Amino acid sequence: MTTFKVGYFVGSLSSTSINRELSKALIKLAPDDLEFTEIPIRELPLYSPDYDADYPGEATALKDAIKRSQAILFVTPEYNRSIPGALKNAIDWASRPWGQNSFDHVPTAVIGASIGAIGTALAQQSLRAVLSFCNARQMTSPEAYIKFTAETFPGDGRVTDESTKTFLATYMAEFRDHITRVLTVLPREAPVLRA
């Protein structure tokens, strides 16, 4: 069985992020042939083209982590009807310098949780527009706008509501199938794991 290495971004920097909790649930419910590594974004400085000739270490590490991944999962909250600045900053770093876009042809999926009824729908649309420009290969269906409650997500990646659990498991199975389809047509080099 082939194992796919999936890097994932949690768009929130909050220590109590509900989207981090969602990411834990997604990893628990994912097919066994997906292996996950979080790509951290907290320490990145603000992007400026002034850095293009000499990338700082944090940004080089970000691009290296994406290169080692065969697919990318974005788990993001919605801030002011868009994505958090920290996540946009990370994408800007990863897509630069011009001609060295780390997301080119990479299989991606977008999901998010909110305590509100629209479940990050507008943030996801904003993120999808950015990823389209970055030429990422997005999974467009099923869409997943998750309404978060402490009862449904009590912690440690547990999901108590069976219909939500089934939906998230199906979403992750679809993501695995999306990765397989994209990499069949647009293969990426197998990641080289460093000690």
C-alpha cells in the first residue's frame, strides 16, 4: 500500500484554536495510507519582496516542508470574512520568489470550522481564490463547512456526533482519492526524509 505524506496548515495561531481540534479529528478519521505532518507558520516574519534574494531560515523551512509533502490540507478559521493574516503570509512566502511557487500542481483540500452557522464558507472561498492563482490542484467536492460545538468535538480529536464523524471520514477518504488522481497525472518526487 502506498502511503501519501500530507502536510497540513492550521490557519489559526490561537492556543485554543477550534480548527486545531478539527485537524486532530480529521487525522484520526483519515485513511491509514495518509501520514500527516503539521507545517508551522507562527515564526514566519511578514513577507516582503525585499527578502526574495535571501530567504530567512523560517521561510526556507516552510518551502522545504511543502516540498517533502505530496499533498497539502488547509484547516482554517474565518477572520473578517476571509482567511487569517498568518495563513495568507505563509502562502505568500511559499509562492515566492517568482517562478518558485511551492504549491504548483500540489493536490490540496480546504476545510474549516466556526461556531457560526456558515462554518468558514467565505474564508474558504477566499483561500480557494488564492490557491487557484498558485496553481494548486484543489479538491472541489465535497465542500466542508463545519459548525463547531464543544459537545461534538470534546477534545483529543474525538467526534461524538455520528453524522459529523461519518461526513469527516468521507471527506478524508475523498481527499485520499483526490491525491491519488492528481499524482497519477502530475507525479511529485517522493519526499526525502531527513534525519
